[in-house]
Amino acid sequence: MQSLPNIVDTLAAEVPDNVWVKVPLSSLDGPEDEDLVWDDVTWRQLSRAVDTMAHWIDLHLGPLATKGETVAYMGVNDIRYPIVILATLKTGYTSLLTSPRNSQQGHSSLLTATSCHKFLYTDELQPAIQSITTTHLSPIKALQIPSLRDLLNPPSSQPPYPNTTPSPSEQDTTLILHSSGTTGLPKPVHIKAGTLNIIPSILSMPTPPGRVNMHEVLYRSPLMLSAAPMFHVMGLNLLLRSLYHQGPLVLLPPGQPPTAPLLIRAIAATNPTSMIAAPSLLEAMASTPAGLAAVSTLEHTLFGGAPLSPSAGNVLAKVTTLVNGLGSTEIFMAASLVPLDPVADWEYLEWNPAAGMHMQPTHDGTSDSHELVVRHLPDPRYQFVFCNFPRLDEWRTRDLFVRHPQREGLWRYVGRVDDVLVLSNGEKMNPVAFEKAVESHATVKGAVVVGAGKFQVGLILEVEGEGEEEDREGILDEVWPCVEEANMPYPAHARVWRTMVRLAVEGKPFVRGAKGSVLRRKTWEVYEREIGEMYDQEAVVEKEGENEEMLEIVRKAVREVMAARKDEVTDEQNLFHLGMDSLQVLQLSQVLGRRCRHVSQAQAFRMIYDQPSIERLTRAITAAGSKLGGTHPVETSSREEKMSRMVHTYSRELPRASTTLATHGNRPSPDGLVVVLTGSTGSLGSYVLHRLIENNQVAHVYCLNRTADGAERQARAFSDRGLGPINFLVTAHPKVTFLHADLAEERFGLEPATYQKLQQRTDVVLLNAWPVNFNSPLDGFESAVAGTRRCVDFAASATRRPHVVFVSSIASVLNYPAVRLDTTKTGDGNDGVVTTSIPEEFELDNSLPLKQGYGESKHVASSILANAARVSGVGVTILRAGQLAGPVDGQGVWNRQEWLPSLIATSKSLGKIPASLGAGDDVIDWLPVDLAAGAILDLSLVHVPGSGNPALDCFNLVNPRTNQWSVVAQAVREFYADCGVSIDVVSYDEWLDDLMAVHAGGVMTGDQVERYPALKLVEFFQEKSLKGAGAGGRVTFATERIVEQSLTMAGVAAVNGEMVKRWLSAWAF
């Protein structure tokens, strides 16, 4: 068995210039460095740094008293941790890594348990070390180690350290970690050499066919960004990954706390393929568009230590593959499998059958919870825990899970057998001793600690007599000394803050068992609402006197929050080097947000991270106070960011063009074209299908419909439009096949054989189906967007590489004038109205769609298709349809529910028709629906496989020949005059005022809605009074290319009075 230092020296000799880690060494020059550059640290540099540290240990610690003598180390979170671990092994010592978050009692307990009398530390932690050494019962030799810069740049004259490290035996201790201390004081855990030797063999663990072990992701991801603390078992895991599998790591700036902005910078600078971080950091990433965009570049995102909130996980799972891990100091990382469906099942764990994991029912009578138990297997190669505890037959993890409601073998973590609270940042707290200590006060009848899954712990007190919340401060003044005493043994993250204490509600007694003990989980359920309100409310802190100096305010606030180390705090010291954690940042920001009028909590929170000393924080707050005050709005995602997020989600892992080459030379079928059509039963779809049936180039059409009765619906649709008798499709045209499908489902929800047949035969995919709901937000269209991506996957892997024709909408570009004012708007020289012409090209710009979910969804789908054209080589044509009018031929009826028929029916009832269409211009570029279908067919056949046309093409499907609204209004007046109904022409505002008068008349009856159907679209018509469709003048659409490529469009006429009267006759209002 090779020792860890020997592995490093071997790698330094064989691959000296290969990267070990990437770390921004420039940050060593000062915490305010704005231009972080991630530097490569090679195996040669690591080996020399270890040798430098080993020489230093020999010089300052002297000869070993006994083999494997323990030396403690505590430092800022940088690569000196692995350097110290390796150097102590090389010199014969054993490292004890004690967490900077431990209390003084915790440190002292570990030193005593491991007979440790030597303590190494980095300069930033000198005050903490001084406190430990002065309170520990026996003498401690404490030494500050060299700086990281000195270790990485030793003198050229320094000789290599003699490589005399013997090969360890299985049971030799390599280093000492410790338990979390949540069930009392932390306990040392001796990590044996045999445990580390499992790392190389774990990847050979038998795995079910088609599945991936999470260790495969953890150890073989090409470049992993880590936000894990180095003193933690996960930090050790990542060190071992780099040694045994040469998997380079990206680390954050030394000494700086991990934050979402820092992770975003690291991802942008280094392009890692994966990341591992605490759930609280991932939740922060998921809450901002920038964070979500950064995570979307990662193939895998690993997390563990605590549950990830469902809201954050559901968002993240759509842009990256989340890998949930379970680990502890004793078992390292449990052998789980990457989910088969990572979007749906990211929250669940599935154990590798070869790992000896068993789920044992707890039989607590309250839930279907099971405890994870690891059983000792004869083959020792895959079980870390039994190398450290070889005499055990099983290891009870005390972790509780519930099974997936439908899928066998999937388990969701719900807590601990011993009721340890797991906070959202991964920190843990066992409340039993705390609750008992508080309950010892004469006033307190019961105490329940809360906070599972939250950022900090809270406390509910059940007091004797009738304690009301109004008496809270008086009762708390009496009880608080007892709470403070109960807090003392706990680390900072597990302490209860005064503002997080509530009194039990009268009439809501704590739930108790048969012996009178409080049932914590049952009481949580009873107080679910009050607990939620506790975390929703901002902590109330008394405001300091207005004349108090700002410096003293900040000093006092910092010392209150860091009470355990208040005597160590200086004005210049970096608070994070003193051990300030994320909970204390929140507490301090809340205090400052209350005590400093001109700084909000959110601002203070950011300032603490940016200016982490009393002096610098004071300057920042003072500077903020010198500026004009204002509101502090909650940051929300812009519509552009929401679109970007959805595009990222459904553009992930697009098949590459090189893998999607057609097997038949990219040629259409010699027997004629085969077309897949969606949305065939709607108005436009019916006319498109009719044209496809009549076209001799088309051999067969597959209609994919969401309902099982597609053929019957289609027959009725054809009959209603005069396109054929009711039995037209069934008896006369066997070239049409109707399939019950859902595009958003895998294989469109079709049987595998049917899907494969489509893939072998299809030449064109005509994507026409889309939900029409102008009130729905973007996420209401996500199923349709998902179906677009499924179409891409279908086309990319189909035999003939079919061309995808997408019927989009001009709503996807109607904000164009507002964002292109400087470059495309000109006056036409006649009426002075500024005109914007929208070109026949597609842009990924998310600011272009109309500000409504429908147009945004069409833009998102078009963006995904554009990405597919670029990445996958799928041929794509985007047709932006404008207002489709009634047909010019046949007996079809323009849908009465649309805005124009509603306007005309209402105008008849009002006796008034508007002279214009609102604040925009009155150009009519409507295209009759049957002619639109003809144009779609023209362009679909032009872009068949092998046509030589560009991979991505875009056209404006609007009438190239326009007319004026006045022509329509006049035709309406003439038509109804012939029927004896007089209609006056009035201003748009007068027409709208009359409509609103009807709207304001009270509850609308069915008769009113029938007579005034515009009432159902009143917001639409109100908006038109404020702005035209183009939001900035007259909008026209370039149509030169569509006229050139479509014979139908070349021959289309402008909408005229006769067409309008024909539609009026069909409506029969």
C-alpha cells in the first residue's frame, strides 16, 4: 500500500507539470483584489511545498516522541490543509484536523482524547489559538506555520525531504477527523490507511447495467469546483480524488467565505465540469439569474450534508444534473447511483446493491420512516466504515428516509433518529441537552427547538401560567440567562438567538407522550404556522441612540453576535478569520439593518462579505449614509432572465452535428415526402393538413394529437370548414395516420416501434401546435417548450434528418421597436410617423418579444431551435405568423372568440365602431388562414432534406400587401346598413369608454357577454388605447424573401371590403 506522500512524489516525478488544483493566488495580496485570476498549482509545486513544510516541522517540532504522535492543525480554508496533512505523514506525525467552528470546550476535548500537545495554525487564527491554549488544562505548544506564498516558493537551495515514509498497514492511522459535535462534544475519528485504499477500488464496484455510481462523478469529473471546507470529510475526499485519480480541483480564494457571487466568478474563470457545494449555497445560486446561468454550464452539481429546498432543487435540476450525496466522517460517501431521471428524482437517493445498504423500518408509529444501516460484507473493498471499525457487523447511520411514493428503491432523507436538526447550510444541532437545560428554569414548562431545513435555530417556550406574546420581553429577560448558559457548549451555528424565541400560544399545549415528555416532531406540526411566521419576520432589534458614533455601533453589534470571541475582536481584523459563519453574518446584518436607518438588512448582508472588518464595515455604512436614501426593492428575475433560464434548460446536451449524420445521404424519400404535423385539428392546422393531402409530393402525413379521438375531431374540423365531408379522411385518404401523442413526453408518448417508424420515414416536422393563452406567464407554456426540445431530439437522431418548420408568432418580436430605436426607425416623409421594419432573420435577443407569456414562449422555442441548428445541424425554418384572418375560399369561419370578431360583434351592439385601432397605426397586414397554410406548405417543401438551404431560416408570415383599418370599418358599416343596423364611426377612446360603461354595470350576465364579447378581452383593448402593437410607432415586416420563395405569398392580395363582408356573413352576428 503506497503512502500518500509517496503518491505525490511519484506524480511530481512522472507528470510534474500536470495541474493539481486551480486557485486564485493573487488573492493572497489582499482581500480587495477585484481581478481574481485562477492559477495552476502543479504536482511539482505541491511536492516542493510538502517538502518545505516537512523541513519546517523537523526544525520547529523536533524529533517524534512516539510514532504517529498527534499534531493538531487549524487554519483558513486553503491548500495548506493538504500540505500539512502530507508533511506530517512524511515526518511521522498524525494530523488532527479540528474545526474552527468548535467551541473551546470542543477543542479541549479533542486535544485531550488524542493526547495532543502540539498545535499548528495560520496567522489569521492566532486569537482563537491563544484562547484554546490558555484554557486547556495541559500545556500546548502552538506554532504559526509559514504563509502559503512561502510554501509554494521555497528557496532554490532547499533540498528534497528524504522520502523515508514506510508503506502503511491497513490499520495505521493516517489522520484524525472528528464527529460534528451535535450530540455533545465532538469525538475523534481515526481514519485508517485501509480506508483511504478503498478510493482506487470503489470505481470497480459492480453497478447495475446502464447506471452510474455517484463516485464515478465525484472522482472522475474532469474539473471539479469545490466549496467544501478542507477540515471536513468531504475536503479529504476531494484531496484523495486528486491523488488517486488525478482529478484537478478548482478552489475558492484562500480565507474568503464561499458565496454565490464568488462561485459565479470561479465558474466563469475556470469552466469546471462539476461543482460540489452546500445546499444553502446552491439555494443562493438558484435565486438569481446569474447564479442559475452559471450552474447551467455544469454537467453535474453535487450536494450533501443537508436537504436542498424543493423550490431551489426543482429549478436547478432543469439546468444541471443534481447529484445528492450522503456522507459522514465514519462512512465517507455512501454508494448511491445517479438518478435515472435527474429532473424528477434529484431529491432521492438510490443505493448501489453491492454496497450492503439496508433500510430498516423505525416502527415509531408516526411515519413510513426507515433508518439506513450498512451491513458488513465479506468483500471489504467497497465499505469505508468497516476499515475504521473492523469489529462491527453493521453500522447504524441513524439517518432516516422515506420511500418514493411510486418508484421502488428511491429514498428521500427526512432527518435523524436522534432528532438532530439539520440546517439549510448543512450545519447540525442536537437540541436535547439544550431543551433540558432551558426546561430547568422554574418558569419554563417546556422547550422545543425548531429550525430543521432553516438557516438558524429557534426556540418555542411553554411557560407556567398564561404567558402571552405581549409579555415576551419580560419573560425572556427572566429566562434569557438560562438560555445563554444552555448555548455555551454549542458551536455558533447551533446557538439560539434572542430574537428567535417565541412563547407557546394559549390553547395550543405542547404534544406530550405517555411519560409526559414533549414529542418534538408532533409539536412542530402543531406549531407549523407559528414557526413559518417566525422565519418570515425580520428580527426586532432596538435602535441605538441617534448620537452614538457609527464605529461604536458596529463594534457593539459585532461583539454581541460574536460573543464567544468578543475579547479577540479588533477593529482591523477580518471577521471571517475569527470564525464568523453564515448564521452570524445574517444576525449581524439584521442588527445593523435595524440600528442604522440608511442601511437595509440586504445591504448590510452584502457589506459584511465585501468589507469584513469593523473598520471597513463602518466606512461602508457611513458612505451609504452620505448618499440619498431610497427604497430597497427585492431582487427579482427579469423576463429576459426567465427566458434565458428556460432556453438554457432545454438547450442542455444538444446532440452534436457530428453524431447526427443521416444514414441515407440526407435525401428525401424517393416515394414522396413524409410529414409529421402537430396541431392539425385547429383552424390553421386543418388548412395545412388539407394542403398536404392534396399535394402530390407528399406521400404520407402523421398527425400527432393530444387526444385519442384525433381522426373524429379532424373530420368535424374539415366538415365545418367545407374541406370535405364528415367521412372524408377515413375513406378517401389513407395517406393520413392519426397518433395519440404528447410531445413533451419521451418518444412523444408513443410506442417504441411507432416512434422508430417515424424516425425512419420522416422528411419534415411541421410544429404547429401551441397553447393560446394571452394571460398565461411564460412558465405556463413550459410543456410546449419541452415538446420543442423533444422534436429537436427526434429530428437529430432520425434517419433522414427531417427539417423542422416551426409556426411562431410576430408576438415574439413585437418589442423590437422599443429596443432598436436608434438604428432602425425612420420617418416615412408623409405623415411623420416613425416606422420600424422587422427583418426576416432570427435573433437570440430576449428583449425582443412582446411582454406577455405567449410571445415569450414562442421566442424561447425559436431560440432552442436556433441552438439546435447551430449545434446539432438540424434544419430549422421559423415562420412568424401575424394576424391570420378568415379564409378567402370555402365556407370556413374566422374564430368568433378572437379579438377582431369580438370587436365587431360589440360594435354592432354599441352602434359604434372605432375609427382606429388605438394609439398605434392602422395598417392591416392580415393574412387569410387558407393562404397562410399554402405559404407554410411552400416553405416546408422548399426546405426538405438535401435542398441546400441554410440550417436556420426565418420568415415573417404576414401579408406583404397592406390596407387601412378604415377599409374594414367602412365594410362593417355598409354590411350592417344593408341589414338595417346603423353604426357610427367614433374615436377609439369613445368606443372604449362605452365598453367600460357596460363593464362597470355590475355582474356580467351570459346575455351581456354574448352581445358584448369584447368584455372578455377588456384588458387587451385597454392596452391598445395606451400603445400600439409596436410600442413606439408604425411597425412593418420585411417580406421580400418569403415572397421570393413562396408562390402563394407572391400572389396574395391585400385584405379588402369584399373579404370583410364575407367574414361578416359567416359570423352572422
